Amino acid sequence: MKEKLTKNFESIKVSHKGREKSNDHIVMEESYDLMVNGTRVASLMASPSDLKELGYGYLLAEGIVESKDQVISVQVRENEIHAFVKGSEKIGELLELRSSGCVGAEWGKEEGQISVDSDLTLTPGLVFKSLQHLRSNVYDKTSGSHSASLISETGEVLTKTVDVGRHNAYDKVIGKALLAGVNLSKTILLSTGRQSAGMVMKAARAGIPVIVSKAAPLSSGVDAAEKTGITLICFADSEKFKIFAGHKRIAT
């Protein structure tokens, strides 16, 4: 069954012509506690969809596990996501409260230790063409959601998702890929969100070599991309894009 992601609300629209009643689609969000081996490691404000995938993606993207093999199971129980994993030492470090606007786990200690090793190269044409895969009916209705997609080196869509939070969208799309057995070292991660260190480090921990975003980078995001070897492309639209790190992966 397809999850409901929007809810209708009435509003009063005020313009220079006066006032009128309006009916609006508003994107839904709910609070979910992520439990790892019985310990709450995060409280997430997320759209009520792809919650199992959100759990899997968070585990990998926040460094709790390094592969799917470490995950025993992920179960959704009402507003709790219960993950059971083998021998992770990071659980105690990840006691945090994260909303749709916050960064994820600490990255400063890791940025010099993680290096994304991939020989992936792509053309500017593929970057431009890939942006179509960020289109979302939910965003068209609400203007309040983020999209994320993973595409192959040939431009094939591998996974895609929407969420109220850009971090959650990354976790969900990475979780979908993890469950599908996708080789992440040969993928491009597409995003509608700003690229902070927290966002870039999610891709780095997952081994994704290229990020393409329609939005702006933050200084911490550029620093993280440079130190982990990720190609960071931002301000991408149908006419142009800017490469802030890892320009050698983009063919001339």
C-alpha cells in the first residue's frame, strides 16, 4: 500500500486583489525514534514512507555499520525503527536528537580517515540529463519536500525517494540501494538539498563518489568533499553546474 505523504489544509490567501479561501496540500512529517540494539541513537522527523529503508540507510550513512552483512534486521513498530546489528562500537557516540534541519553524527574526527576510492567518470551531458530524476509530485503539490536519487554511470535510475528532510532523503535512498545490492562506488547521488558536511559524509561513508545538487554547498561540505575525495557538484540546473571538489571525475 502506498503511503500518504500529504494532507489537505484550508488557508486564507492574501494578495493585492484581496482575500480568498485556498485548499493546500501540505507535506506530512512524523517523529520516529531509531533504536539500535535497544539504544535510542536518534529521533528523526521524517515523512511516513520507506521507513525500513531509512533505518538501513542511517546505519550505513552514519557509520554504525560498514556493510549490509552487519545488519541482523530492521523492523518498524509504529513510531519506532528497531535495528539490530553485529558488533558496532559507534552506538554510544551517536546519542543525538536530529530534526529535518540538523546535521548528522560528528564528522570532524572521520574526515581525514575516509577516502572514497572510485574510478568513476562522467560527462557534463549526463549531469544535465540526470536532474530530471529529481522531479517529485510531492514537491509539485507542496513545495515542502526534498528529493534524492541514485543513478548509475550510464544514467539509469537505481533508487529514488522524497522526504521532508534532506538528510532523511539521503538515508532512504542509500538504504534502498543497500537492500537492492547496488555497487555504490559506481553511482551518482542526486539531491535537492544544501550540501553540508553532514550530507557529504553520508555519501563518503556509503562509498558514493559523486554528489550532484540543485542547491548550494556549505563551506563545511566543500571541506569534507575535498578531504574524502568526493566530487561535489552544486547549483545544478538545465544550463549550468559548478564543481566545488573532485573536478577530475568530470570529462572535458
